[in-house]
Amino acid sequence: MRRSSVPRNTRRKNDGNSGFVGNRSPAHAGRALAAGREPACAVRACRADAEFLSELGEILACADVAAAQAGAECLADGDCCKFDLTGQRLFASTGELAMVTEQAPPHPEACLALRCPYQEGALCTARDRRPLGCRTFFCERAWKGAPGTVGAAAPPREWSGELYERLHAKIRDLHRRRGLPYAYAELTASLAELLGFQR
Ligand code: SF4
């Protein structure tokens, strides 16, 4: 049974290597959004390539389909976007940053406090443009739900990580095929940089 009280424009994540990490960085993470390149230029280049964005959207949609098929359903409490509280960090590629920043965030200053500036209350205002990590990470409650609600059993712990790595590889290859700059860095730091903040 699906929970009708769950707001539609929200979402969410789990653990392991689903684009979220604890106190370590993914092996392929950059130290900055686009080391050696001007970040805003790299993001603009991705955003200007309509074919790239279209294909990226298709890859990201695969994550939503896979999550639905696995039985995951975000309960929209918004806790996992508060990285200052969870201790986790969300990483995203240049192209994903280009997509999520197609619209300005409602709370740009939030990224200075390790929170996503696209979060409004408990909800995601970038639902259709959110990065891969946002689509592959689900907390325990998303699998088990309240009694009589979602009811899906959690898949093996590796599920999120495997899905993430498979789709992230496609995203990385997409940058290569389109000749676009690829970097992979922590979301709030990247957004702060793009928004012109210093921290
Ligand atoms: S884009 Fe931000 S608010 Fe939306 S799901 Fe991802 S981390 Fe949360």
C-alpha cells in the first residue's frame, strides 16, 4: 500500500556508496567542483548542451524506475538533506550540477551550513532535477514504512551503491562522449562556489 500522505515533490536516500558518504570521499571525487577549470564555465558548458541534458535526464530517470521497482518510497521527512546533522556528504558531477542549478535555489545561504539550498521545509524544490545521489539514497524508513503503509523489505545493503555506481559510470561516460568537462565534488561546496560564496 502506498502512503497517500507523502507529498509528491520530495524524495529520498540510504547509505553505503549511493553518492552519499560519511567521513570519506569517493575514490573519483575531485577536491573542488572542477579542479583546474573555472567551475561556472564547466557547468555552463553542460547546461548549454541540450542533448547532454536530455540524455542525463534519461539516466537519472532510470534511478527513479529502479527505486520504484525495488519498493523504495521516500517518506518526505527531509532529514537526509540536512548534511550537517547526518554527517553524510552528497557528491555530484558537473552535469548534475548544471541540471540542478537550472533554477536558482530558494535558500542559497543554506549551503554555507552544509544544507541543500533547494530544500524548502522538508521538501525538495528541485525534485525533477535532483542529482543521482538524491535518487538512490533511501533511509530505513523508506523501505519499511509505518505499519500498514509502504511495507517493502529493504534490499541488500549493496543495492543503492550498485545502482549508483552503474548509473554514475553512464553519467561520466556521457560527459566524455559529449566532450564536456567532468568533475565530481561535494554538493554544498560546489553550489556555494557557483553561487559566489566563500567558505
Ligand atoms: S536536490 Fe537537495 S533538497 Fe533535493 S533531494 Fe537532493 S539534497 Fe535534497
